[in-house]
Amino acid sequence: MLADLIERIFGKTEKTGSLAKDRLRVVLASDRSKIPPEVMDKIRIELIQVLSKYLELDDTALNVSMERDEDSIALVVNTPVHRVREIKVS
């Protein structure tokens, strides 16, 4: 009962083992993609610049990662979006 109350107040948390497994998967996918950390940083900065034109976002929480599927690699961008900016179309 107390655990249910804590879960309702603070939200459900993932198990540390599951989190560690997910982090390891991201690190391995990044290593296999052969993209140097400097390039990943540059990609992150440029993504923030482009996305900021259209969205008001929390760029400090922007997370860019590589996920590997069987024979392909996906670039995954995860960030909180506060609102969509008003864009005037000419």
C-alpha cells in the first residue's frame, strides 16, 4: 500500500538493471557506428539549432543516441518540447 502511494506520487521508476542494460546498449550501438564523440557533439549542437527554429525545447535535456537494429543504425533524438513556435509561411 505504501509502495503504491509512493509510485502514484513520484511515478513508476525502472529497475537499475534495466536502466544499465539500456545504457550499455546505447554505448555499444555508438561504438559500432564508428562515429567519434566529437562528431556526435557537433550533430547534437546542430540539431539543437535546427529544432529551436520550430520548437521551444529544453536543450539541456536533449539526448542524442544511436540505436542498432539487426542491420541498421538509427539516430534517436529525445528532448522535452515546451511548445511549437509560430512559423510564418510566405
